[in-house]
Amino acid sequence: MDYFIVVVTTLAGLYFHWWLYVRIRRWMDRDLALSFAGTDEHKKAYMLECLNNARAQKIKRSELAAWLEREAAAFPVD
């Protein structure tokens, strides 16, 4: 019974750390995308859409900043 408790607790801890790691990465990516938008609300929405497109296209994290920067530069200025 003691081994069962240790295994369950260890697996729960590992899952929690994985979940936290994924959440922090998402927050960092979101903040990166929003940093290119400045204070413009329309550009913020555009950049979040670009971030979703990057995830759908499976852009590597090492290339994400440059990719988002190119997308931000392509934003139509009114």
C-alpha cells in the first residue's frame, strides 16, 4: 500500500509540473505576440490570431519571435 501512495503522489506531481510548464510556455508566447502589438487593440487581436496560426502551422519556438515580427510588420496601417 505504501508503494501505491508513493507512485500516485509522484505521478500527480509530475503531471502538475508538466501542466505548469505548458501553461507558462503559452503565457510567454502570448506575451511575446502582444509585445509586438503595442497599445493598438486591433493589432492585439491580429497578433493573437497570428499566434494561433503559428501553432496550427507548428512553427518552432526558436523561430516564433522572428515569425511574429514579420507578421506584425505585415499588419495593415490605417
